[in-house]
Amino acid sequence: MSKSDVLNTLQNAGLDVLTCMQCGTCSSSCPSGRYTSLNTRRIVRGTCVGRDILHDEDLWMCTTCYTCQERCPREIKIADTILAIRTIAVHEGIMLPAHRKVSQLVLKYGHAVPINDDVKEKREKLKMDPIPGTVHKYPEALADVQTLLRSCEFDKLVA
Amino acid sequence: MSKLSLFLGCIVPNRYPGIEKATQLCLDKLDIDCSDLPGASCCPAPGVFRSFDKPTWLALAGRNIVLSEELGCDVLTICNGCYGSLTDANHELKENVALKKSTNVHLGKIGKKYEGTVDVRHIVEFLYDEFGPEKIKEMVVKPLDLKVALHYGCHLVKPSKERQLGSVEQPTFFDELIEATGAKSIDYPDKMACCGAGGGVRSALLERSLEMTKHKLSRIRDAGADCIVNACPFCHLQFDSGQAEIREKFALEYNIPVLHYSQLLGLALGFPPVELGIDLNIITNKEFFEKLRGRIE
């Protein structure tokens, strides 16, 4: 995808970043930016000027707390924009290994955090069924979730 | 008040079952009509799956909502992430005809159809709106003498346009529910700051996410809190497991107990800590348990 296509894709999704005046309210409000290289103002600027934003590793340091979006005086949907840029990146094959792994867990178990023996024991201590009444307990429900994931070609996306 | 079904998500049943147990006990005690939601899956997690592929996010969230539609129930969530994911997906599917149609193509393959007939609730928002702090206070049998550092968690109140729960900078509704139990909700700097876990940061960049957690824990310790209370199992995990990880990685000890609101309310409604699974946390602070024993039993 070309750099201008990123901006077009965002605009088609109702995400207009071009009104940004670079005031820095977003980056100064960012809890992640205190401890990581994430600079939301720079991401918005980079998107506006067509920098190669898809390979920017800062994209993955946003905790999606939405403080930037709430405080933006221009009402730019900054967090939603970061998430939308991630979507484009993932569809271009750019994804962190840990995120690929957690996606595989959902494909296999229908849960991003599946049960383990330690927690089964904890459930028994609480006089609960060791297996929760979710997809873990109903194989046909898990099969349905897997059908949906294949129907959306999520299995191919995260392979 | 409409009927509810309890959506468990992933972390509650598969990491912190005490929260599931405490929620069931509180719902029974408050005489809230809430059924199980058999076969539900991951919501799916908003920060990661939503940002990977929107059709996948809508299909899985849509299926979970349909399960509740089939029971004629609103969905009750006990996690900010599940609440954010399901409430946003429900909103998009209700409002956007094209998205509803494309999502139903996927759902049709498993014999399901999204109709858009139910709402998604969060237990804190539900208790505040349907009961209110005064009524909760009347139900309390063991008022708690605790100083609570409340952590709202981001996705309970933000994005605010979709939530409509009042101020995102200084909300009070959750504090009022804490104080209804007799506990004091103490003020502390950066109270509304993120725990550091969301958006896939914990799963991919653990140390970075723990830096944010460490910052909040220091603020909470300095404010003299007896415990942290949250309404999001992912924040719960980040604060509880996170303290053990911080001990290992940064050689810092906080030893602050972490409770979900269902567990705090359960204590105030008279249930002992072990029945609420509070002792099954990673952090088990002896002084805190002694305090609970001395003042509750």
C-alpha cells in the first residue's frame, strides 16, 4: 500500500487527521509515552505527511487508553486512528510475534487466555466446575467459533 | 429491569475464578435475574483483535451477543475490555446496516443471525443505574473499614461518546459504589491513568507495560491504600501478577492486595474472603487478611 493510500483509507473510515495543529496535548497526556518511545503527536504528523507509518514500532506501544482522543482540542480520533493504522499494517503482514501467538490461541481454543491446570485447581477449591461454561465446555460452540474465524479468513491473516 | 446473561470473557474464568464466584454470589444476594451464557468465547479483546481485523472482531462479538439474544437477555459484562468490545460492536451492528449484513453472512454459516435486540451492560454501570449507592448501602451487612485505591480502568468510561457515563477526567459513580460498602475511596495522583496492560502492550512488550503499572503502584502505596479495587480482570491481572513480575524484574516489593468490585461487595454483603477467592490472588498480603478477619468476621 502506498503512503497516500494510508491517509485515504483512514479518511474513508471517517478518521480525519489533517486538522491536527501539532499542539502536543495527545503526547503529553499519553501514559505509555512516559515510558516508551510512543509519541502520538509524531504518529499523527507522520500520517499527515505520508511517512512510512506502517513500519513504525511505536504503533504497538499504545495501550488504547483513549486519553489522547478525549483531550484532543480538534476532536481527532487519535486512538481509533492508531488502531486503524494497525489494521492496515497487519493486512500488509506486519505483526508482532506475540500478537500472532495470541491470535493462534483464539483459533485453537476460542479464548485469548485459555484455562490451565493451576486455574482448574483454583476453580475446584471454590467449589466450581473446573471447566468454565464457555467454549471450553462445549466443543460444538468452539467449532462454531472456528467456522467464523475461517469464514473471515482470520486463520490466513495470522498464519 | 430486563433479564441478564453473565458473559465471562477469558481472564475471569481462566485466571481469576474468584471474580466469577464473587459475582454469582453478589447477583444472587441482590436477587438479580441473571442466567449463564453457555458456549460464549473471547469477546474478542478490543485492543488486539479489533485492530487486526474488523470483520473478525464483529463476527465473534456478534456471535456472543446473539447467544444472549437467543435467551432474551441483555449481556452483563464484568470486564472493561469485554464491555468495550461488546458494547462498541453492538452499537456498530445496530447502527450500520451494511456491517450488520456482512456480519450476518458469516453468522449464517453457523446458523445464527444478529438481530440487534439486546443491550450490553457493565456490572458497575448496571449496579449504579439500577440499584444506586443508597440501595447497595442498605443491603450491606458488614460495612468495610478499608482505604481503597479505586482504579476505574480506561474502557469503562472511554471513549466517552460511546459510553455516556459522565466525566472521564473525574468520574464519581464508581467511587460512590465503593463508599456504599463502608470503605473509603481515597484520592491519589494519576488515579485515572492506565494500568499499562491494554492494546496488546502487555502481551508483546511486558517490561514496558510494567513501567506504567509500577508508576501507578507507587502512587497507590504512597497514598496509604489498604487495597486496589478494579472492575476489569485485565487490570486486575496487571496489578496482581504484575506485582510479582515487578518484584522479579525491578526488585521492587509493593504487596498491595487487588480486588474486583464483586469481591469487595461480596465482603460487605457478608461473604468470607475465601469464598470470594481473594486468597487465590498472586499477592496475598497477610496484614490485609488479618484486617478483614478482625473487622469482618
